[in-house]
Amino acid sequence: MRALLHRGNRLARLRVDAFHYDLPAELIAQRPAEEREGARLMHLPAGAAAPEHLRVRDLPGLLPPGTLVVLNDTRVVPARLLGRKRDTGGKVEVFLLRPAGAREVETAPGDARVVEVWRALGRSTKPLRPGTVVDVARRGAGDLEPGAAALRVRILGRGDDGLLDVALWTLSGEPVAEAILACGRVPLPPYIRRDDSSEDVARYQTVYAKHDGAVAAPTAGLHLTRGLIDRLSERGCAIATVTLHVGLGTFQPVQVDDLDDHPMHSERFVVPRATADAVAAARARGAPVLAVGTTTARALESAAEPDAPGLVTSADADTDLLVQPGYRWRVVDGLLTNFHLPSSTLLALVAAFAGRERTLDAYRAAIGERYRFFSYGDAMLLWRGA
């Protein structure tokens, strides 16, 4: 199954600059809040009521008993590999994007074996040519001694899409997946202007992360703690999960005037049968479905039953769903989300949910109240057509 591309039935074409706002640079959060659920929460009640300024810990009291809360349980892979070329010692960064199967590769002179292949981005002071071999050390090991490596990377070539094909293997026989976890760095987004730290290993990951595959965090979920999820359950809320592996495309800037012309990135998602059943049960009891994060919303809407409004089918597919004002929401009733980049597809999704003017008014209020923005920033809770 491949999800359909939905771009909404709009009354008029909207330019990308319809989702622009001016953000002072100092409001871009560079570090997480001291406590996950201590982050600020702007609540946009349904109707025309003014925003409420609360904390994420207040979330249970804002949800009707019986609400179905859906989480994205993808796990962020430490996808940034920092290494050195074996022949020259030149510094190299390889950013892993997604697995691409296996291939027979020469791993030593006269020795070939089948190894893992990934699609990746690469950066070096000189072009990364096919055949280049990179040694990667474990985090905290300092500079590599000549010839020493926990993980080895070979550049195989570059595809028509500009991405690299890279082969990965270990000399010790350690599984490549374990070596990536030991060697890789946290893939912080480009607007966080610092190197990753030991704090990020835990904080740029949700507490319920389960399935490896994301190269960016589903950031709304970063605010939740086990204790908060327990309090949601005590409130009578049901908890369900989807998996959508967030790709690098989540940071892809919109470089066209009209979103209809934007080449939306594709991401893998899974909606388990248990979650489809949980959505049906919520509908039966008249309870809303709350998506924690835009990625969760995209997964649920991509799996929407075309002939059964409000329901979803179990799915394991790719989605290139683009949501903008005019989109007809079919599943999601409430959305917990962070504050997103100006003129972005994520902000367009929020505007499609709550209305463009109300959304931009809320963002201006957040700036006035000195909320923190983007991945490590504060959150907002809004309702469809709020």
C-alpha cells in the first residue's frame, strides 16, 4: 500500500509567504527545558476564546475523559558519523538517512563480502569519491589512531537524487546496528547552533521510543514523561501508537511560491491493527482522537478509511501526504505540537487544522509571551477548527 498524496481542495491558491512570520533568533531553543513536562503549553480552546498559557504538565486536565492519545514511537538513530579518510586522514561527516539493502563490497584488498548499504549525505573538505574509505571511532574515543576504527564506511557512488550510497561494516564482527549506536552522534537540527552533548542522547528521544529509523525526533513527544502518560490514563484517556520514521525532509525548506509545487518528502509509517481498533473504539464512545505531533497526524490521516469517515485501517506504507488549508481532516480531532519554522509544510499543517489567521495570531502571541520555538521549544494544544 502507498498512501495517496493529499493537497487539499482549496478555494484559492495560497502562496508560501501566507505562512510567514518574523521570529527573533533568541527564541529558537538551543537546549531542552529543564524538565520535559515543565515546558510551556499554549492552549487554543475550540471557538474564538483567547489562548491559555499553561505548562505541559497541565495536559491531562485539558482532555475530555476517554480521549484517545496517539503517540509516534519511532526511535531516533544517532545518524551523524564523524570520521577520517583512511588514506589522508581528512575529516568526513556521513549522515545516514535510510538502509538500502545489502551488497557485495571489497572490504580489504582481495577480500569481498556482503555488507549493509545506506543512503546518506556526506561532507568533507574535498569531494567524496567512490572508493573512499572512512574510519569512524566510538563516541568519546578522541581522534583515531592510524588504521583504528570501530566502524568502517566505503563510498560506493552517488544516485540521481544526489544522495550517496555507502557501505558499512565492522572489523570486530560487531553488528553494524550496535556500532552505529556506539559511534553515531545525535542528529540535532541545523538551527541548534552547537555540538551535540551527552544530554541530547536522552533528551532528543521520546521516553516511549521503540522502533529505530528516525533521523529527527517527533518533537511534540519530547515533552511527555512516563508519569504524565500515567496521569493521562488515570484521567480515562486511552493510549495508542503509530510509527512514522521522521526523515531529513522534515527540515527541507520550501523553495517554491506555491506549496502545490513543493516536492513533499516521503516517510515510512506503520499503523498497527491495535491502533485502528482503538480509533474505532474512540468513535464508538464519542471521544476525540488527539495526535501527539504532526508526524502522528500525518500517519493517521494517511491511513484514513476512504469509505468510513473517522476510522483508519492498519497500514505499513510510505506517505508523502501534504496538508495545507483546505485539506479535509478525516481522523484527527486534537493536536499537540511544537512551534514550527516560518513558511514550512509543518506550519501549513497546523494552519489547516486551526485556521491560518488563528494560527498566525497564536504564533504572534507566543512571540510576545517569549515562548521557545522549534525542536527543543515549547508546545501548543489545539483543536480542529479551533
